[in-house]
Amino acid sequence: MPEATHVASGKVRELYALDTDRLLLVASDRISTFDVVLPTEIPDKGRVLTGLSAFWFGRTSHLVPNHLLALRADGRSTECRRLEMLPIECVVRGYLSGSGWKDYRATGEVCGHRLPSGLSESEQLPEPIFTPATKAQTGHDENIDRATAAKLVGAERLAEVEEAALELYALAADHARNRGIILADTKLEFGLDDADRLVLGDEAFPPDSSRFWPADAYAPGGTPPSFDKQFVRDYCETLGWDKTPPGPELPADVVEGTRARYVEAFERLTGISFDEYLADPDVVLG
Ligand code: Q0N
């Protein structure tokens, strides 16, 4: 891509600079499980994630402006406004899972939210909670309480971000629930534009930064299956792999089944056929 300079790599995405105020986010077909990127790709996974994100950006811009400028015809690249990113991950949890469950079991709290006693793993919370985390350069993000987050972004900005994140989650979780998918939690990233206005950046509710559970298989008291990655996890568990790199190659049936789950998530959530998206990515923008 001669018109762009590479600026950052994530586990599954690449970031390029287009000019002084625009970036290009490119979602690859790489997949990670147990925090390890596998050597086998899932065809079209990056397009599904890009299309879903763009769908949500289009449907939430009345709540919070976002960095999306344009989708490219390849379906996996997004041109974005360059922002000054805030140094916190904005996590909203409607259900008690992952590090939230771990913290709750140890302390009865998550990020300073004291929760009712006796909750089970994956149980729905009385109401969604905002649970910010630091952005770790390597390893895991660390959950932080309000005071720590306020030191990083300021108390006023924190209140604004919390309200925005809770509103975005409520809209997306309600929409997903009506289509048979539980959005257990999500991680959002915000930045500031040149006028210091709050803008939603990164990606919006793709399965890689949200927990998607099929509603019909949901039960508290364990780990519900992941809508998208369960075939991959189940296959990896059969291998006795120690979950350190390198990860295993995936057989064709696991690749095909996983691709089908991504496409199903896309079609259920957007109500748009994935083939239509491939023909013209802008269909998700409504
Ligand atoms: C930005 N990241 C997250 C791998 C690295 N709109 C923006 N403006 C300025 N900076 C960023 C964005 C966005 N989004 C986000 N790093 C910089 C790190 N990831 C992003 C995906 O690629």
C-alpha cells in the first residue's frame, strides 16, 4: 500500500497513516484463541468484523460521534479520523464473566462496583456497569477503579465517557438480544478530536472485543459457548495444547464452521446478507 505508512500492529489488525488527519484500519483474517494468534486464518473474518463495526458506527452516531470516515471496497479497511486516544479501555459489562468474574470472586467488587453477594459466573448483573481498564502494551489490561481512571483522563471526561459507553452498550445489547444474541460485555475506545470533543474510535461491538453468546444456549453458572470462537476453542481443547505459542493449525471443518458462525453473527445482527456486504460494503451504513 504505497499511499500509507504502517504505524501499529494488533493481534488481528493493522493501522496505517494516510495523511496527517486520517488513518486506515485494516482487519485481517487472523484469529486468536486463549490469547494466541493461530497460524490458520478464517476467510472473511476481517470483513465480518469491519462490516459489523461500521454497522454499529452508523447506528450510534446520534449518541456519540465516531471516527469512521469511509469503508473501502475491500470490505476490511476503514478510513478513520485521527484522534488523541484516551489512555483507558472503556469496558461495559452486563454479565459477570472473564476478569469481572475473577475480581468479583476475589473481592465482591469489580472496578469499585460492589455487587450483590452470591452471583454466579456469567450471571446477568442488576444493571450494566462501567469497568475501565488500563491499556497494557503487553499482557493483560488491568481493571481500575474510578479514582485511578480519573487520574488518567480527568474526572469530568471520565463521567462523560462512562455515560457514553453505557448508552452505547445499552443500545447494542438491546438490538442483539432481539436477534437472539447476548452481548455480555464490550470494550470501547474513545479519543478526542481537534476541538477536544469525545469521539468513539477503534471498533464498535465486533465479536473480537465483545463477548457474544447465543441466547438459546445461555445459562449462568459456567462459561456459555462463544458465538464465534467455540469451534476453535473446542478443537484446541481436544489437542492437549498448553495454550502457549505457537498455536495449532486448524482443520478445514473447524475453519468452515467458524467462518459460518461469523457470517451468521453478521447477518443476524445487521439483517443484511453477507454477500450484499461483499458486493457493496456501504450497505451497512444504512
Ligand atoms: C489508534 N489504536 C489502537 C493495531 C493497533 N482514530 C484513531 N486515532 C488515533 N489513534 C488511533 C485511532 C483508532 N482507532 C488506535 N492505536 C492508535 C491500537 N490498534 C489499532 C488497530 O491496529
